[in-house]
Amino acid sequence: MNSDWLERLRAGEPRVVARAISAVERGGADARTIITALFRFTGRAHILGVTGAPGTGKSTLVNEIAKHYRRRGHRVGIVAVDPTSPFSGGALLGDRLRMQDLSGDGGVFIRSMATRGSLGGLAAATADAVKVLDAAGFAIVLIETVGAGQNEVDIARNAHTTLVVEAPGMGDDIQAIKAGIMEIADLLIVNKADHDAANATMAALEMNLNLKPKLENDWRPPVLKTIATTGEGVATVVEWIGKHRAYLETNRRLETRERARARAELELVVQRELMARLRRGLNGTRIEALVEQIAARQVDVYTAAEKLLG
Amino acid sequence: MSERPIRVLVAKPGLDGHDRGAKVVARALRDAGMEVIYTGIRQTPEMIAEAALQEDVDVVGLSILSGAHRDLFPRIVEQLKQKQLDDVVLVCGGIIPDDDIPAIKQMGFAGVFGPGTSTQDIAAFIRAQVARKRGARTA
Ligand code: B12
Ligand SMILES: Nc1nc2c(ncn2[C@@H]2O[C@H](COP(=O)(O)OP(=O)(O)O)[C@@H](O)[C@H]2O)c(=O)[nH]1
Ligand SMILES: [Mg+2]
């Protein structure tokens, strides 16, 4: 990239933003240079996580939420994550399909991202892509996760406000509760409220919330109904996002949360770097020899690992 | 640094509702290890260029069976140029009369694929084209 890339990125030039996201996705030295340079311009965006099972209407809802913020004059960045096929390494990224209303609006930037093998509903570079959008001046950044239903705690770590989307009549009313996704919700959304079963889903969620011991001053996630296809109820969702932001801004909660996020991110990067260094240091032929020995039942994995590392 | 997966935008310009072929191609390219952004039907030239820009794709693939390519393709090429995306690999498929192919290639399309083309051939063609472009860029 040219030397003036940072200025152009901060001005929100789409080509530079797009290229920067590709670079952080690819990783390596370029990614590091980019993040190092733009880091001091981050921390301004309000980051919204949107998660829930596939088909619950996350993309459609993101489209509507983005339209609301646009009407208020905020620039909106969107990162939509879909799974990479473990077999082919390819991915079908279809979230844009539901975000067509936003096209032609220079104040919106949508990027589809494949998980490229990382677990937990986000791609390894999602946090960095969000930083790129943040530095590029997008006041609201929406992250749509894979929505595998499990192991989605990553999103709560990356977002200021996490929206968990449920839909009635998908046979998964209890699914989210089981998977522990309730714990990460700041807002619970029952989308597809045009379906009859919506009220039952609302009641199930409310009941579940009531089971949780309530601490004083604790945030109690509201359970909100939406029809994403018509936009009904979305204004209320946006209102609650504002309330949650205000909640975070009192009693230094935001700072606490940022610190927890920084810690988790630092640990992750250290872990990744250690693994990379270790891999570089490991002797390939030695690994192969140990693999042979394990397969031949001459040595167990623990002893083999010990031999490699020790 | 590892090579990134090839990123392809598959779009259906205009009012043409025949989306079976586009979906078949999108899935096949995914199965060939590519990251495919599928935008669906009813895309204007502006929407296609904007998506290609934001998604930083290597390839833009257009599917059209209605005959409107004569009007739409030049406008799409123009939009891509305006956004300085002249280096993306352009391919297309659908119902495209043989007589139109020379003009389409002239516009900058690397490949035109009609009914019955094997999707493996399409994937192989795209892979070769992208390898050439990437080679040219780093050289
Ligand atoms: C199925 C079909 C339909 C279905 C579409 C279902 C759907 N959702 O897709 C229905 C019944 C809805 C339909 C409706 C109409 N159809 Co129709 N339809 C067909 C038919 C029989 C097959 C198309 C198909 O799905 N093929 C299977 C797929 C897999 O093949 P494909 O799309 O060609 O894709 C391959 C290649 O072309 C290439 N490819 C395609 N896209 C891309 C993209 C990229 C990037 C690449 C690299 C390659 C590539 O790779 C694919 C794999 O080999 C064709 C005739 C034909 N033989 O093609 C007529 C045809 C396309 N239809 C036609 C017409 C006229 C219509 C209607 C206007 C009819 C009417 N009067 O109402 C409507 C219009 C609908 C609309 N909204 O646009 C005409 C178009 C004439 C023209 N272009 O001049 C055709 C050619 C029939 C004919 N001979 O007259 N149709
Ligand atoms: N009836 C109804 N359908 C909806 C609603 N919201 C989304 N959908 C549809 O549900 C399907 C999946 O939506 P999508 O946003 O792609 O879900 P995602 O997989 O969670 O991102 C699409 O066909 C949408 O049109 C809603 O409120 N009511
Ligand atoms: Mg989606």
C-alpha cells in the first residue's frame, strides 16, 4: 500500500479499507504493521455482536439496525462471518444477500469473512477487521457471527453489546438456553415475531432469565420482539442498545470490559505467536518419526509430545 | 505469508430471475476451495462494483440468462473501472449467443461459459487466471 494509506483509511476510502482488511486477514508482517499504525485511532466505535442459530434472521436484522443508525447519521461498518468448509477450505458467504438495502450508501461498509478454520463463531482476524473499521471512522460496527449455537462466547468478548437472536418455530427455543448462549446476551431478540409461536418463545426466555440469581445493579437483558423483514420492533432494539451503552458508561463498566477484552486478546496473540514459533522450531522429520512410532504403538502421545518439547 | 483463498463475487445483474446456474457455480467454487460471496439476483452495475470493492475480490463472475448482457455488461465494466477495479478477473456464464462472445472478450472478460460447462473446468480456469494475475503483481 502507498505511504499515505493511513490517512486515506481514516478518511474511510473504501478501497484502502478493503485492502487493509484483506491484509489483516492474511496475517503476518503486513497485518502487524497495519494494526500497529492504526491502533491509536481505534476505540471510538460501539461494537455490536449479533449471534444466534443459522436462519434466525441475523443478516436481515443487521440490515435493519444499520438503516436505523444511518438515519441518525452514523457511519456503519459490518463484518459478516460465515463458516469455512473443513473439507474444501472454501466458503459460501451469503449474508450480503439480506443487506441489499444498504447498497449505494457510502456511509456503510460491508465485509464478508470466512472463519478459515478458527472455532468459536468468529474468524481469527475478526477483531482486527473491526479495528480497521473503527479506525476508518465507522461509529457503529456490527459483527454477525456464524451462529453455530455453541462456543460463541468469542463474540461477547469482542463486542460491547451482544444481541442473541432467536426465532420461534425452529425447534430450538430451548437450544440456546442449553448451549449457554443466554449468558452472553445483553439483548435477547425474538425475531420472526410474525409467527404464532413467538409469544411462547418470549415466555420461555423470560422464564429462563427469572431463574438466574439477580445481583443488584446487574444488567437484565430485555427480551424484545422483532420482524426483521418489515423492520417492526427494530427501533426499540436500537433504543435498548443505547440504554446498554449508557449502562456500560456508568461505574467504569466500559473500562473494565475493555480491560478484560485487552487481556483476552493479548493472551490469544501470545498463544498464536508461541505456537508459530514452536512450529518453526520443531523438526519436521522428527515429528514424522514420532507419528510413525505412535501409529505403531511404540510410544504414546504424551511421551512423544514430551520428547518433542523437552 | 500464505496465499489467501481466491475470493469470488458471484452476481446476477438485471431483472433476470434464473438463479439456478449462479447457485450451482457458487457452490462448485466453494467446493473448489474458494471464498464465494453470493449477492443474489437483481443487482445493478453499481451494486456489483461496490460489493467487489468492499469484498476485495480477485474475481467477479456474472450469470445472466435473459439476454440483457448486451446492455448490462458494458455498464458493469465501466463501474468497475470507475472504482479502479480493472485488475479483477472477469468471467460470465448463462445464455450468451456465440456471436456476442468476441465483443464480451473485447470488453475484458477472460472467460464466457455456456450451458453444460463442467463446473470443474470453470474452477480450473479461474484458478489459472488468478495465479497469472497474482504472479504478475508480485513480479
Ligand atoms: C430452469 C429455467 C427457468 C426456471 C428458472 C428457475 C431458477 N430459479 O433458476 C423458470 C421456470 C422460473 C424460468 C422462467 C423464465 N424463463 Co427460463 N429457462 C430455464 C431453463 C430451462 C434452464 C436454466 C437452468 O436453470 N439451467 C441449469 C443451470 C445449471 O445452467 P446455466 O444457468 O446455464 O448455468 C451453467 C452455465 O451457463 C454456466 N454459468 C451460469 N452462470 C454462470 C456464472 C459464472 C460466473 C460462470 C463462470 C458460469 C456460469 O455454468 C453453469 C453450469 O454449467 C432455460 C433453458 C436452458 N436450456 O438454459 C430457460 C431460459 C433461460 N428461460 C427463458 C425464458 C424466456 C424464461 C421466461 C422469460 C419465460 C416467461 N416467458 O415467463 C421466465 C423468466 C423468469 C425470470 N424471472 O427471469 C429463455 C431465455 C431466452 C433468452 N435469453 O433469450 C431460456 C433460454 C429458454 C428458451 N430457450 O427460450 N426459466
Ligand atoms: N417471516 C419472517 N421471516 C424472516 C424474518 N427475518 C428474517 N426472515 C427470513 O429468514 C431467512 C433467514 O434470514 P437471514 O437474515 O439470512 O438469517 P441468518 O442466517 O440468521 O443471517 C430469510 O429468508 C429471511 O427473509 C422475520 O422477521 N419474519
Ligand atoms: Mg446471515
